Amino acid sequence: MTDPVLDELLRPYRDQIFYLGHVHGSKPRLPLWFKHFDRGPDGAGEAYHLGIFGKTGSGKSVLAKMILLAYARYPKMALLVIDPQGEFARDMKKGGTSGEFALPVGDVARKLGKQPVTLTVRNLVLDRWELFEQILFESLFFERLTVPKGENRELACGVLADKLQKAKIKLADLHQRKSFDAAWALLQDDKVQKVFYRTEASRARFDTALHEADPDEFFNDYWRPVAELFREDRPGAKSINKALAWLLSLTNDDGAPRDNRPILVIDLSKEQAKGLFWNDKIQSLVIKRLLDGLGQTAEYFYKENQSLNALVVIDEAHRLAPRELPSEDDAARGVRGVLIDAARTTRKYGLGWLFISQTLSSLHPEILQQLRIFFFGFGLALGQEFQSLRQLVGSSGTALDLYQLFRDPHSAFDAKSRQYSFMTIGPVSPLSFSGSPLFLNAFNTVEAFLDANDLST
Ligand SMILES: Nc1ncnc2c1ncn2[C@@H]1O[C@H](COP(=O)(O)OP(=O)(O)OP(=O)(O)O)[C@@H](O)[C@H]1O
Ligand SMILES: [Mg+2]
């Protein structure tokens, strides 16, 4: 096979073909196709879930960025990236790249007419009373009022949120002193106290703590950092609903059809969050809220007989959907639960997921089961990983023999001779009709990738 022969054979599909690299151990480029998830000539008619696996440094993130650009060619597709290290966020900036393979993802996307926007998780404004209850529960507010973590505190948070709502106080106004004053007054109300402390003795203890406390200190140190998360006029912040509507809407503000749906990157990397109450639990609650919103929107589109036509990329997916989780970590279990559920249900809504993970065993098995397209990079040839791989690929021995010949890219002497090899299974190529795996070496220069796909600037 040579490139001209392949080109001729695949002429009818030329517009759909996308290249990530060359056939492993050979010259021609491996023709792949990444169809969008709606109906129509370039569409698959349903979403695909994809997975990229391989040990650290095997080139997963780079491959994911190339695939992201394959989908970015479709104006109608909306793309969401959950970015644990801030790596995609960096790449989206003007002239931004990361790592040795300096792919300017943002610049190429902009050239394709797609606008990338990055939000840190902390810039997502929370918009549910339920979240206020949960976050107040996690915070030091009630701790300092001598209410330990447990059922009483849960009840206290619940009744406080309830009464504040009844007093017509808005979530977005919770950061104001007058909202705090209202809350502080509510807590002194005997009827309110009775909701979370039954015995007179506990109520008396709480009441004493409340009266000895300095309201100014409580407002500044314990209330505001929580309430700020719900504040809509925080600079640079967007409510979760608005962010999702911006990403997924099919029309502009004036109701005209939109030319191109954007790319939204949610940056989860750690950075200073001044004046905000923040920890991993809060992060999990925010991500869950975002994913819930996405699922609801997808369902809504489905009822309107429309495909959401969106892809969510989750790098280091084992962090959000691990196989093992301590049973007490409710917030993290919540996120994993939505992901498992989404992998099962959202395909028919036109919502696809690309999960990236270093090992097969670290990702929850129910998610693995739902993947249609796999890319396996270097590093899964041993022990338990190899067993899992064998299960997924089937026992077609020769494919696994070839896979085992993959070399660690970083064992190569110089950068130029490094090979980032992948085995792929699933309907990702006009050549994958037989169901047997295909093998590729990813392009090892940015130019080769851009040229092959007519993306050069
Ligand atoms: N096809 C490629 N050609 C040249 N360099 C590459 C290629 N793929 C990856 N690299 C480089 O190799 C390094 C590791 O790649 P990458 O970050 O994609 O690995 P990874 O599998 O995502 O690792 P981790 O699991 O640690 O995130 C980076 O510096 C990257 O730029
Ligand atoms: Mg990576």
C-alpha cells in the first residue's frame, strides 16, 4: 500500500478522512474517520464513546488533542474538555502549546472557526440551594458554632437554607452582609434551633456559642468564602447554567442559527482561590453539577428530537471515575455515578465521551464496557493490564503480539527517533471493517500532522 493507492481507494470519503499518523512499521498514513454525532452525510447518527490508554508519557494527551481537532472541524459540534492539569487550558491560548509536541490547539481551532474559552472550576458560579447546603456543611461555619459534622449539622444547614429561601433571599445575594444578618438571626430562633437540636441542653450549648461568637468574624471568615461561590457578579465568573447554554445553544442571542459551536475547557488545576472556600469535595460537587446539567440538556435536546452533538474529553479520567473509592467520599462517588450513568445513557442523545487514562484497571469497568473506540498506547503489555487488554481485543493473538513490540517512546536515544505507537479498535477507520485492530505511529512533528489534515496556518 502507498498513499496514492489509498487516496484513490478512499476518494469517496476524502472529506471525512483524518490522519493521526502512519501505519505502524510502514510508510502510508492510516486513514481514520471521526464523524460527528448527528445525522447527515458526515454524521454517525449517534455518539461514540472513546478511550485512550497507555502509561505516562505514551502520548495520550497529544493524541487526544489531535482527535479534539478532528471533531473541531465540524461547526455544529460542541466540545467540552475537563482538564485536570490545566494543560488544555494552556494550549488554548494564543500561541499556546505544552510539552515537546507543540501543537497550538487553540490557534488551529480558531482557524477552523471554533472559539475556545477556558473557565477554572472556581469561576463556575453555583446556582442551586442544595449545593449551598452541602458546602456550608463542609465549611467551618457550624464547626465553630460547636455543631460537629453529622446529622445535626446536616439538619441545621437544611433548615437554614430553607428559611433563607422562604425569606426571599437569593443565592446570588448570599455574600451580602444583610443576608448573613438574616441567617444569624434565624439561628437564634428557638423554633429553628429545635429542628436540629432536640434536647434543651444541646440547644443551650449552641445558643451560648452563638452569643459568644463575633458576627463580624463569622461573616468574613466563614460565611463569605462560601457565599462568594454563588455570587454571579464575581469577575470572570459564569453560572453553570449560562456556561452550558453558551456551549450548547444552537442559536445566537438574536435567535439566528449559530455558525460554529465553541470549545469550553474547564480547568481543574490548583491555583490560588482568594476569598473562596475550596477543597476537593467542593470541586467534586461543582463537577457533578456541571455533568448533571449536561445530561439534562442532552435529554432536553432528545425530547426535541435533536442530537446534542457534543463531545466531552476527560483527561486523567481515572481521577473522576476510579474503580476504587473510599465509601465515605460521597462527593467523589457522586461524580463517578454521573459518569457511569452518562456512559450508559447519553449515546443516543448525541453526547459522546473521550476518556483518557493510564491504565485500564484504574477506570471503572462499567465505563470501559461502554467504549466503542479504543486507542492503546505503550505500556499495557504486562500482568493485569495485559489481561484486561486481551479481554477487550479478543484473543486474536497476532494483534497482541504486535502490540507487545511497542517500544517506550522515552527509551529512544534522541527525540526524533521516538515513536508514539497506538493500537486501535472500533469503527474509527474505513479499514476497520474486519473488526481487527489497526496499528499506527502518531505523527511525530506538528507540521506533519497539520499538513496531512490541511490544518496548516
Ligand atoms: N506524537 C508525538 N510526537 C512527538 N512528541 C510527542 C508525541 N506524543 C507525545 N509527545 C511528547 O511526549 C511527552 C508525553 O506526551 P503526553 O503528555 O501526551 O503523554 P501522556 O500519555 O498524556 O502522559 P500522562 O499520562 O503522564 O499525562 C510530551 O512532552 C509530548 O509533547
Ligand atoms: Mg496526559
